[in-house]
Amino acid sequence: MSKKKKVAILYGGRSVEHGVSVNSARNIYEYIDKERFEPLTIGITKTGQWHLTNGVTKDIEQGKALGLILDAQHPGFMLLSSGDRMKADIIFPVLHGTDGEDGSIQGLIRAMDIPMVGTGVLGSSISMNKIVAKKLLKAAGLPVTRFLAYHYTEQAEISFKDVKKELGLPFMVKSASLGSSVGVSKVKNEADFDKAIAEAFRYDDSLLIEEFITGREIECAILGNNPPEASNPGEIVINKKYEFYTFDAKYVDPEAVRIDVPADLGKKSAEKIREVCVKAYQALHCEDFSRVDLFLTEDGSIYINEINTIPGFTNSSMYPMMWKERGVSFTDLISKLLDLAEERYDRSKRIEREFNSSLKF
């Protein structure tokens, strides 16, 4: 019998999405195939301390404090209390938002030279930043909404009158690099404007202002690399008491939404959405898995809203639901992601890291 692979599940993190990460990691820990994999649960506190925990818990500080071993020949983790070392065969970051989904952790893991589930440094950083992502998607000829972007230093130049003239009313104001609808506001009049700008800048140095699209909220799950595969699209049907898909609607209020998997779409429309989502995934250099969020208007127009490189794995998360509809269980999905990580890591070894030259040093 082959030896179990040790999988370090990273969760928590210094992010406003810390709690969502805990819930996602709890499911991955529960459903991971323990016949093939031995999970190590490593929590990162809201202030950035790393701890080995007994399962996945919100009380990360109660775990054993860890240090990181950044020796690429012998990477791993060290218990600070005893000096004992632990090695992981694969790392599965289940970190949503800042410092977890933006390339920061991905760069650290790459320096450790350990196989990692999910998109690498480049794809994570550009997908996380809504402004950069929209610019690249637009350059690739993919459909995005009209938008404006501002840095914190340009705050005095942001004019309600100018935005209204360019985008119309209502419009959306968003922090550039957050998820789960944190730092997002819908502006219907000038009275909403200053509060929305302050809320977005509260969480980020850059913000995005984009036209409001009246349409259906469609999501599509992407899995794999060569080539990636798209699930059947699903739909989020939001209760009319919500102006848009807010944080509470996503995670707090069980009556806020109805999830239809698959979405009630015609075959032609569904295929068009799947094709656009795969192209978006490739345009932003995503790897292993992502969830693409879109709007579908009454006239059949599609607009890509954003791409989540570490989509949620909570009980209400669309990503695992969409693959379950295709016959892929939660456990099989996790195994597939871990296998993809190892395959991609093995392929990366073909790249030379030394160059023999006549340079003397």
C-alpha cells in the first residue's frame, strides 16, 4: 500500500474573509480522502501567526505555534515549542482574499518549492485585482462592464457628476482587491456616493466603479489545465429584499438566495457561457480551478464580473455544487485538485534554473 501524502490545509489568514476561509477549510478537512491523504491543518490568525491546529477551528490561537522552514531543499514547518520539524507533500491554501488569494502566499509556497493547489503568483495577483483583471479581459476581447478606476491619492478627483455622466445610475463601487462583496456598495443617488467611496477605500488603496447590470447572476466552475473543463452554469437567484449579492446574502441569511444548479438556460446560451468562462480562465493565467462569475441580460448579453481563484468550499458554495451536478463528489473533487497540483509541479521541473555562461564571479 502506498504511503499517504501529507496535505497542509492553510486556512484563516489576515483578511476580512477570515471566517469564510475557516468554513471552507472545515469542509475540505472533513471530505478529503483520508485513505490517500493525511491532512495537517494549519491556521493563520487575523494578525498573521501560524499554528498547527487540531482539525479546523476558529480558535486558531489555541493551536501550536509554527515557524516556516524556507530551505527549498528541506522545506516545511517547525513547532516553535519543541523544534520538531514537519514536512508537507502538498499545500492546499484555502485562504480567501488579502494575503491568501492575491499571490502573496503563492509566492511564499513557490519559494519553499512544495506542490501547491491552485493558481500561482501571476494568475492570483491579476485575478484578485478587479481593475487589472478587467483590463486584461477587455484586451482579450472578452465582455466586461464599463468601468472607472481610482487610487486613494486621487480621491479628491472622484466626482459623482462625472461618474454619473460616464456610467449612468445606478452604479457599483468596489474595493479593488477583495471578495465576498466586502467593500461593495450600490449607488443610486448622490447621497449614497461619499459613503460608498469611503467604504471601498476603507479596505483597499484602489477602487473600481462600474455600471450596474440588470441581469441574472450566473456562475461557472472551471477545473483543470490542459485543457480546462467548464461545468454547467449555475444561477444565484437573489431575494428581492437585497439590492445585490451582499456578504450577508452569501453567508448569513439562509433565505437570501435560491441556487439553481444547473441554471435554466438554453443549450446555446449555456455553451456560450462555458466557452467565455474557459477563455477568461486562460486569459488571466488561472490554474487547477476557479469560479467565473457573470451577468446574463435579458437580450442574451454576457458580462464577466470577476474570477475567484480560490472559490468557497462552504456548504452553500457554488463551486462544489456545480461539479456535484456533473457527478463529481466533494471527496473526488478534492482528490482531483491535489492530483492536478502534483502533476503541474512535476511538469515545472523541466524548466532549467541554471545558465552556464562565461561570466566570472
